[in-house]
Amino acid sequence: MTKADLVKRVADDTGYIRKDVALMIDAFLQAVKDTLAEGHHIEIRGFGTFKLKTRKARMGRNPKTNVKVPVEARTVPTFKFSREIKDLVKDIELSE
């Protein structure tokens, strides 16, 4: 599903026009980005949690040359789905 598909689905479900729904979804996504950029996490009960995690410094490897290279510690965004979502999709079989 793309963002355009999501906008269409929400517009169809709510009766709002697509342009307004697109603005709301863009505002939501921007709020998530801004909050993470400020170093905070976002918990949406029944859906999941956006958090920041710090990855430790380590020795990596250049796959082309096999030369070891240092990888610095860094902060990365993560998302953890709620138990409710995990239970909802646990028995779904994906076609490959």
C-alpha cells in the first residue's frame, strides 16, 4: 500500500475529500519526524511505538574488499508493533 492508497482508503472510509486527508496524513508523518528529531518517543496504544535506539560502535567489513572498517556509534529510529497488531497478523501466510 502506498501513501496515495492510504489517502484514498481513509477518504472513502471517512467521507473527507482526498486533499484534506492527504494534508492530515502529511501532518501526522511530520509530527512523528519532528518528535523523533527532538529525541522523544511516540506511543500509539493498540498500534505501536516509535523510538530512538543507540547502536554501539563496532568493527564492520567492506563486502567488496573484505577490509575491516570501524563503524561509529549512532542513533537510529525504530518501530515496535503492539501485541494487538502482532496477534492480528500472526497466522497470515504470505505468498512469495
